[in-house]
Amino acid sequence: VREDTTISPQARIASSHRTKNIGLLVALERVGTDRTGYIVATTHLFWHPAGYRQAGLLLRGIIGWRDLMQLCDWPCIITGDFNFSPEDPAYSLLVGDPLSTEQKHRLDISRVVHVSIDPTVPSSSTMELEEGEGDPDRVIRNSRVAELSDGLLSDSEFLDLFRCPLRSAYDEGQRARKDVVTDVATFGDRTSFSAARLGVNEPMWTSYTHYWKTTLDYIFFLDSPRTHTEVIGYLQPHLTENVVQGLPQLRVCGSDHFSLCAELKTSVSPCE
């Protein structure tokens, strides 16, 4: 995580959990053009707490790869199952929204070290999350509270890791549509999330299972200094009455997540 070679290897890595999650990147060049196109990335992040750090590392890795490939004028599209809702601190960090007091608290309790990093952690150690509500995947198992020597990122270091804010295709697209029609179902319609926050207009649901009934999937994008991207269309999300039976369903959908699709239009400023 840190590039400072004067500190210990443990503090440089600043790892919380070894999860084996990965991100995939591809550069797609527009046919018949001279080095113009998009960088597309997709991922499936860990649910908690390592996913917060993974999101920042993914963003930093995408920007670093874009610069390494000398594609600095190419916009980036970043999609996937991020395993956090718009209320989570990782979402606000990604889109550049200030962290609320509650989000700072969530960030604080995410600072744990798993037995995969520290083999001395007793295998019976468990930490129940406040929002667990009976879901076995919402219990931090085989972990301990992080210590200063573990080197996990501070709040200010988190902010620095997310220095390039993303935009969300669905959050922007549905916000614009709500100005002209009334049949737009959003995340904010079923939660107490502030209407002033980014993410409130994400789809009402992207996953609807026995334990997980929430919004976890997104289409983000990041313009270059010479590009401006607009959302000109998107696949309308499902309403609660359409999905109340849950997913997956035989002969209906083999996944427990819904598909997202957005149409983006990018304009490029001429070189000076």
C-alpha cells in the first residue's frame, strides 16, 4: 500500500486480510482511430473489511496502468460486484463524497487483522458486526483488532488513496430521469440515506437473496483531462415486486445479482 522504503515491510503492505480477490483490466482501442479508446476494469471485491482497501488499491492500480501504457487521454470504465452499498464509506471514498460520522465509525471498525495475515490469531476469534442480523457472512471470523504496528491506513491515508473521484452511471442517469418522470426506483427510496448524498439514486436493488437484499453492483467511470463522458441511457432496474421471490431462480436467472447496462457518450477536447 505504501511506497516508503524506510518503514517496515509489514507497515508498507498494511494488509488486513488475504482474500485472493482480483481485478481485470483491458484497453479497448476504437477501430480506425489513432490511439483512442477506453480502459475497462471489472472486479469482485471482498465484503468486509478488506473490500474498502481493495477498492482504493483497484483505483490506484487502474490509474497507474493507464499511465504506464501511455493512455492518459483514455477514460476508464470500472464495473463489478463491489460488495458494499452506497451508504458504506468505500462508496463515498470512490465518488469523492465527504465521509459522515457514521461512515468514519464503519471505517474505524473495519481495521482488523485476519489470521491469514497474523497466524497467531486464535481460530475461534469472532467479531460480530452491528449490521449482521443473522447472516453468517456478516461476522468477522478469526480476526483481531488492528494495532498501530500493523500499519493499516489512517482516515487521511484512505482519502489520499482515493484521490481521483469516480462518477456513477446509474446514480447520474437515474437522477436526471427523476427530473422528468416519477417511476424511478432508487436506493434512496427504500432507505433513510440523505437525498444530498452521492449514491442515493443508485438502483433500488442489484442483489435480492435470503440474506442479501441490497445494492452492491455499479458502473463507475473516470474521465481523462481531455474527455467528458455523459450518461445517455441505462437498463431500468427491477422494482421490489419484480424480485420479491428472490434469486437465483430456476429457468429465470442463475445469478443472485441483476444485470446493469449503461450507454455512455464521450467527447474529446482537441489538443492545444
